[in-house]
Amino acid sequence: MQETKGLLSKFKHHNKLPLTLNENCKIAIPEDVLQILLQPHKLAFYYFVFMDQGTATYHADSQDITLSDSQMVCGFPNQIFDNSPKNKNNRYNNFGFDESLLALLPQSYPFLHNPLNSSLIAFDPASKQRVKAIFNILFQLVHSPEKQKNVEVILTYLNILLFEFNKAYFQHTDHEIISGSRLSKYIEFKLAVETHLTEQHDVHTIAAKLSMTTSSLYNIVKEFSGLSPKEWIINRLIQEAQRKLQYSDVSVKELAYDLGFNDPGYFSRLFKKSTGKSVSTYLTDLRDLSHK
């Protein structure tokens, strides 16, 4: 398993902006970077593939994601992700950036927190044409000889592009949910858990930090995830355990303690209940897959 911290700097396409933007692989990727991207790797940046025409299969946290016309796969930081091998018949755009780029933009984009737990976005015909046009303009700006002078213009189009992504991500969601405080509170809950993931979170404490009652927090988390806050936290910890098992060689006891569990046996039972496999069986299956 490859870590990708600092990897973006090796294939970014702008000296002043931490981003990569490619079109049908017109810009060659360094071979050492390509080998990492084609293997399972832990993302340290946001990464998107927009498919204009064609089909490809990607993997995010052990899930297969089949991408076809007018769709986009999203890779979020800390996911275990790997790319589909190049297909010369496909027409697509690759786009990646890190957190520091977001600080340069004028607004936030809730979809980047993946509140609906979806790595696939579909675009309707009109939004697809807009996204294609924006990608085309950005590609020219980012790869032009004058690119270092185009920072403000590039950021303007990046803002529009992310706005389109955000709109498409939530296109089948009630507008009141998107624009109201419930989504914001759910994102705040996710961030509160993520910030101190390996602490054993108390739902009452989190609710108090968010200025909410436990019943209000329960209703919001249940609305967006289908889970109670406690179940959501446990599922997130098990997901982190699966990620760690893919890129580190640790014992069950070490893994349990790393994730904040005082009882390795309790952790093992939670892991099996969630995944249907013991930790040892999960590891065996991972090794078998890596040798296929």
C-alpha cells in the first residue's frame, strides 16, 4: 500500500496552485507516480475523474465503482483508492487538488465532506455540457505558457466547476436539506468525529459541542446516514481499521489500541459483525487479492 502524502507535488500542473488537471492523458504522468496511482494507495488529496464517453472501473475503500458516460468518480482524502488502466477509447478528464487550494476559493462545497457517502456523481445533459466546457477552458489556462499569470482566472473557473460538482452531487436531495442547517450540523458531526477519530467518542459530549440535544443529533445523523450516531462512529472506526490493514502490518491488539479501543476482543467482535470476517480472514483475503 502506497502513501501519497506529497505525491501531488510530483505531478501538479501549476507552480502556484496545488492542482493537477489532465484531458485524455495528453500530459504525461511521471512513470514512478503512474505506478503508484495504478495500485491501491491512500489518497492525501481530492481526486476526480469525469467520464465524457466510455467506461472504466475504479476502487474506493474496497468498493468497485463503474464509471460510464456523464458520470464522475470522486476520491476523497484518506480513502484507499486505485485507478482504472488507461483505455485509449475513453474520453475523460482527471482533476486533483489538496486542502490548501480550498483556502484560496471564496466559498465552501459541502459535497467535499461526502455527506451522502457516495463516490459517484451523475450529470444531466445540460450540466454535463457546462462541466465539459469548464474543463476545456481550465485545461487551456493551466497548460498555457502564461499559466503563472492566470491564477485569479483559474481560481474563478475552479470555483464554478466545484459549484457544478456540488449541485450534481445533491441533485436528488431535498433542496431544504441542502440549504438548511441540518446538512451543516451533520457535516459538523462528521468533522467532530474525524478530528479526534481514535478517541472513544461520547455521543452526549459531541451533541453538547454542537449545541444540540442528543435526540436532535440522532435525528439528523439518522436522516443522512440511516444510522444512529453511535453506529456511525463504530462504522467509521471499522472503515479506518480496514484502511490501516491495507497499508500496515499490525496485530489485532495493536490495531485495536491504535483506534482507541481498550479491549481488543471487543474490537474483534465489532470488526466481524461489521465486515462478516475476522481480522485474520480479512487480511488473508487482502493478500490473495494482491497476488492475483
